[in-house]
Amino acid sequence: MSWDFSTDADTDVELAWIRDFIDTRAVPLEAINLPTEEFQRVAAPLIAEVKAHGLWAAHLDPAHGGSGRGQLRLALMNEIVGRSRIGPLLFGTNPPDSGNMEMLGAHGSLEQREQYLKPLVAGTARSAVAMTEPGAGSDPTLLTTSLERVGDRWRLNGRKWFASNASVADFFLVMGVSDPAAAPRERATIVIVDRDAPGVNVLRDIPSMEDPEPRAGQIENHCEIEFTDVDLPAEAVLGDPGRGFAMMQERLGPARLHHCMRWIGQAQRAFDMLCERVTYRESHGSVLAEKQTIQNWIADSAAEIAAARLLTLHAAWRIDTVGAKDARADIALIKFYDVKVLHDVIDRAVQVHGSLGFSADLPLESMYRRARGARILDGPDEVHRQTAARLLLRNVQPPADGVPSEHLPTLRKTALAMATRPFEQS
């Protein structure tokens, strides 16, 4: 199969409009750290523009209220939308809402889709996903949050943290252990939990490198949540009991692709700032653009961004052609490679701006902090490297005789035998 990343004329017009919208409307707005209610008021007319152009929730099937795009086309959109930190919020593709929409669309009952998916897609509700635990890290098979059957109902107990947007969410998708005796990947179930349900306690917005001093009502945060004897009906289960791990993996694959394209957009923005700076900043008798080290940084950054972009578009093309399951190695590769490119390009941009880049007068310092977090969130680099290597080696077999396949003496004997073989005319 050949790769084809070309776009038609309509898509080109669409992408041009998105680029202008992000640079002229979203980027200025991100400079103001507004609380949720104020942000919603200011953002409402911008969101209306996005919807009028048929670009709202482009990751979601039109049957569920989205505008529906293939992964390749969606990747190209996300690259531009990701230039701005708030771009995804204006386009209805912000995590974790975007992934939760897909899960509810794929596995939700009619009632669940009506109660939770519909307002989520409309932008009138927010959601969170609660999977990570302090003691489980990157291994979801170590979860201890329990989902206990009590008659025809469920009782939820446990503690989650780094649940994005939980303090501003209306409901959570919570993964808990429903069958401790089952195989590690068949123990977990996902339930839908209302934010105001008795026994739900959002303990705090967690201070982090992204938000050293989080404040109530901000539009992005990471939270710690305690669930104490939360009583849930059978209808709270999303999909089938015991399929929580599989459903979460199904959710995370395409979501990682979306993250990566947004990171490429951020890297390109940092690269643009880097290039602009070196054209006018003078040092030791000439502008920075004339220094060999700076020229190396420019060339390296351009090559790295191009490589990351091609890797990610290829992963999107693979998902479109063979499905997310068979594209797992491609997804794992871009998750750790793209975030390194993001970090390195931003780091160079900070360096050429000197103390200005280190200050909060430019978005680079915030971009830098978020880039460092990206190496941990949604699976640490080391896990994705291991996953990629395992999948790439899965179909590689050792030589039966223990001799390397490219062993030159062996190949030489084969070539000589072929050369001395009598010519047979067909």
C-alpha cells in the first residue's frame, strides 16, 4: 500500500480558515487565564463560528453529533488547532472530553448517550476520566479502586489522582476493579459517576509543573478524587463489566494520535518564534541567525518537526487503513518521539530568547512546562518505547541454524552456486 497524505481543495480551504482562526482569535485569548464561567462566555461566539463552519467535534461520528473526519484529515486539523493551548476547547476536541465522547458513542446505551453524550457534544457539559492512582502509575493492572456488586447495584470505593478537569466536570468515567480474581486485563469495569453523587469528594487541584498554583474554576486542571461508598445503579456501567481495560486502550490509541499532532503544532509555533528571534537579536557583532550554532538549531528543528509530522501522518493513515489495533506500534513510536521533538524545539526557542524566553512575558515558559509533563501523561516514554519494541520484534524469528541471515560467507556460497548453475531456457 502506498502512502497518500494529499488533501482536496475543500480541505485546503478548511485548513486555511482554521489557521487564520487559531492565530487571530485563539492565540490572543489564551493569554488571559480566565475561570471556567468567564471563559465560556467569551468563547461562546468563537465556538459558534466553528460550528457554523462544520468543524465542531471533528473526531466524532456525525451520528453522535460530531462533524466526522478520518484520522488523517483530523490529524491535519489538530496540528493547526494545537498551536493554541485553548484551540481544542474552541473546536470541541479537548481532552479528556474528546475521548470520553468516543467511548460513550461506541459503548454507551441509548439512555447514557442521551444523558451524558448529548450535552458533552453540545458543549454544555464537561467530563473527566478517572483511571490513574497514586500506587498504580502507568500499570492499570495494579489498580485498587474497587467496584463491588451489592444486589443489582455497585459500590465504588477508592482514590484517583491526575483526573484532568475533575473539579470543573459534571461527570466522571471511573475505572475500578470489579473482579479481583479475574485475569489482570479482565478485572476492571468503567462506570459513569455524577460529580454531585453522595460519596464523591474532589479533594484538590494538584499543583504541578503545568499549574504551580492552581485556582478554583480554571478551565484546565489535574485533580485528586476520593470515592467513599458511592452507590451506583446497574445502568451506570459503561459497556460490559470486565472490559474496562480493553475499552480504555481502545480510547487511548486515537487520543494519542491527536495529542501528537497538537504537539507538532506547538513545536511549529515555537519554531516560528525561534526563527523570528534570530533575525533581529544581535550578539557579538552580528545577528544570531549568522551564528553556526544557531543555524544548526534551525536546521535540526526543521528536520525533527518534519520527521515527527511524517511519522504521525503515517500513523493516522495506518489507523484509517488497518485500524487502531494493528497500528499500535505506529502509535507508540509517535508518542515518545514527538514529545521529544516538542521539548527540544521549545528548549531552543527559550534559549535564543534568553531571559525573555524564561519569563512569563512569552508563552514559551508555559509551553516548556507542559512539554515536560507530556513525557509522563498518557503513558511515560519508557512504556511506549517498550511497547513499540515488543510489537516490532513480534514477527522476527531467529535463524534456525544460528547463522545471521546476512552472513557474508554464506551468501557468497549461495551466489557462487547460482553462478555455476546451468542456464535453463524457459
